[in-house]
Amino acid sequence: MECCGPGYASPKEAIKAPNEKLLYTIAIYTGTGIQKPDYLATVDVDPESPTYSQVIHRLEMPGIGDELHHMGWNACSSCHDDSSMSRKFLILPGVRSNNLHIVDTATDPRAPRLYKIIDGAEIKGKADYPDRIQFTVLVQKSLYHF
């Protein structure tokens, strides 16, 4: 079933989709003794590409010690039938900082850029959530729109 929004109606439908050409993954330094910012790595996963299986871009976060964790899209598969939605941003929560790093992947998918940071203290105040960020709480309460 082809539709109009991001994602797929089911895992069965997702399997029928073309293979991804890029992969985004986080790289953290927590526990290594290295004092550098965590980063989002962009990996070329297109077997026809000359840079196949290589990290082609690193987007460093501005702070040290965020401990990026459980990133997700601004629109999930449940939006598969909503033409107003698209996957433009990755949201990267920092477990230690409680900051949300919003990354623009639409402008240049091969070299994403930091769009904005939402301060952890602001999030805790709006969500009335006492401790670590729970990404799903923010989505369910629809506190932020990008």
C-alpha cells in the first residue's frame, strides 16, 4: 500500500520499500576518558556508491558530556497516511544534559546540521517531568513542533 506520509502502515509494507542509502547513528565518548563532544555520524549504505560503508559526515554537538541516547524522527510511522508530515528532523536527547538536539536532515541528508537545541531545564519545566528526558512524553504531550 503506497501512501502519502512518512513511514509505513506495517513492517510488511516497510520490507517492500527501497533500501536506505544513508544511515544515521550516534557516537558517544561517555566512559572513554576522551573529552570531546558526542556526534551524529552519517554512513553511506548505498552499495553502488564509491563511499559505501564509510562515515561521510560527523556532526559534533556543541557541548561535552551530553551522552546522546535513543534518537528518533520528528514524524513516526504512525503518520504514514498524513501528507502534512515528513521526516525532516532527527531528535537526539542528551541523557546527562537533558537537552534535545534537533538536527536538520532534509536540507543536506549527507551532511546534516544542527537546527536548534532545546534546553533541558525548559523541557523539565514545560513537561512537569522530574528527571531524565522521556522522548515519548514530549511527543505525546506535543510540546514542541518543528
